[in-house]
Amino acid sequence: MTVTPESSTATLAINAYDSVTEKPIPATNIPYGSYVFADAQITGTTEGSKTQGVATGKVIFADGANTLGSAAVSSGNKASWPTLGTTGWPVIGASLPVLSGGSHQIVANYSGDPSYNPSSSQPVALSIVPAATSFVIDEPSYSIPSGQSATVAFELNTNWNPGMNPSGTVSLTENGQVLGSTSNFLLSKGNLSENVTGSITIQASQFPAGLNTVTMAYSGDSNYAPATTTITVDIAGLPAFTLSNSGSIQVNAGATSSNSMAISLTPTNGFTGSVNLSCVVNTNLTNPTDLPGCALSPAALSVTDTTKVTSTLTVSTAAPTGVALGPGPFRIGGLTVLLALLFWFGIPRSRSAWMRMVIAIALPASIGVLGCGGGGGGSAKAGGGNPGTTPGSYSVTVTGTDAASGKITAQTTVNVTVNG
């Protein structure tokens, strides 16, 4: 008697389990490292339409063109991949294969036996999504003195799984600028999680002085999801100082009061030492005369602690000065008048008449000469006095320079108004 193998049907089901809790999870978007089982069921009838026959042979499981493995058809006409060994858990779990991240098409191909013809299941699609990661930061803030560096340690955590270790890059950035990065990781696996540790060295020169917020980022890879966190980096500034003043100066030309003010020096970031002070007068006036002068007392300040120290800025101006006689043209004009009177009246013969004439002529002439001289606004160029400091707006820039290095400086500007 000849027995002809009958048709068979291979049905495939995908079952997924969490690698830590071992509980079932949805078999669609499966986190990387989860346990994934392909379970095949072979069905057919022999010896009558209502009798289920016993299948033998094996089932080959494939992911597209790649063979995952094979399993013998066991009782119940079932076969599963991966096959479970006889050792206990968690040794078995650690040895199970893991599907890589991405899309997969799993097919079960039944080899057939004397009773059943070969058959293949419909492909079952599934996706392995990157496993979640997170940072654990033992030291979330760093303080770096100016000119120094610091090593930022990090720990990247993910659930334990029997798959590959995380790869990729961990970087530190601030305002879009990469401060440092590393792909050199050290992996340690525990019972529930696995940790990737590493470190990045940063320099104080990479930051402005003060408190800075830095982003730590893991790039992720095809199997592990990206992660971010933040740390703070406080950069202690260079020792320095600031200069300030108490307002402005308004003074009449030549005044010796209300023409000074305090200049304050405040040390910062632990500055100590001697500071030399200097001052410069500036103005936008056109051809001013007698520019104001400036002086500081003391001209050097000593800083020994955090206490503010002061110096006095004094601004000196020149007052305008008057003249005894007018300028040359007025004096010549008076002499001309006197000669004209002499010509008009003539020269008298008697002494007494002469004297009366001289008095009569000289007195009004001298009054005119003096009047012209006193009323003239002569200039210093003509030899007739000094107009003093030109009224208007001036500024005095005070500069402080550390005596030790000459590299630490500060300035403050005082506005000065000279009244006319």
C-alpha cells in the first residue's frame, strides 16, 4: 500500500518577553534585548478528515534571507526558535540570541515528513526598537578655577539584556559648541541593568566666567536610544577689580572747591596687590584754551582683602584774567587824538597857558585811552590777559593698572562741565 503525504499548514506566532521581568510584552515594537520567540504550529489530517496526524521533521526559521535556526517538531506538532536548553535560568536567558534593531520578517519553513508535505508560514513582521537609556550623574555640578580643568564622569544605564553593548558617543555641549566627547566606554552588567561608564575632560578656558549649563548627550545607536541630561559648570573668574565714581563734576572756571570726587576700587575674585591710577582729560570742543587738569590722591591704591578702597580725583581749571590797557590799536588811537588837539589849538607862548592846555587836552585823552583799554577783550596773543578754561563739557577717564603684571586694568569716566 502506498501512502501519499498530505498537505500541511505551518502557522507562525511571535511572542516577546521583557528581559528583566520576563513578562509578556506586545510583539510589535519590541525593545532591543527582549526575548523573542518564534513558535510554529504544523497542522494537517491523516487517516480521516477528523483525525489529527503526528508530524515529524523540523522547522527552519528565517528572517528574510537570513536563517535564524531550526528546531525539531515536537509533541503537539510544535517547534520553537530559539530552543531552550536544560540548564536553569538565568543561564539560559544569557545565552539566548537577540534580534538586532530594525524591521524583521520572520518565516517558519516546515521540512515535511512521510505523512506531511513541506509548507511555509506567512511572514510575520515585527520591529525591534532601540532600548531606552538614561544617565546617572553622581556629580551634577563642577567648580573649576580659572586656568584649570576638570574630568566629568558619566554613567549610562539601560535594562539588562543578553544583546550587544551600547556604542556611539557621549558628548558635552554648551550653546551648540562641542566641549568634548568620547566613545571609550566601560561596561558592567548587573542582574537588572547594565551600565556604561566613561569620562570627558573639560577646560575652564572653554567657558565664560560664572555659572554655565552644559548638556550631556548620548548619541544612541541602532540598538540603544539617545539620552540627555544637564550639569552645571561654575568658572571662577580671574582676580580683577572694578573702578567706579559717584557722579559728575560741575565747576566754575578757576574754582578750587566742588571740583573733586571719590574714585572707588572694588576687588573681585580674590584680587590683592597694588594698583596704579592715572587720568586723562578729553573733550569735543573746538580749539579750547587751558584744558582742565586732573590729579589723583593717592595715585596708587593697596588692596589687601575684599574691602573697597578709594582715591580722590581733583579737576583744576583756569579763571579768565583782565588787562590794564587796551590793545595796541586803542593806545595808538589815543595818541592820535592828542596830537590832533595840539595842532588845532596850537602851542601857547606862556607857561601857565601851556599847562592849562596840556591838562585840558590830556585829561579827556587819557580818559578815552583808559576807557578804550578797560573795555577791550584782548587775547593772550595780543599780550592782553588770559581767557581761562573754555566753558563746555569735558570727560576725565581714570585708569587703574595692577602694579605686579600690568595686565589687569579697569576704567571709569567722570563727566565734567565747566561753567562760563
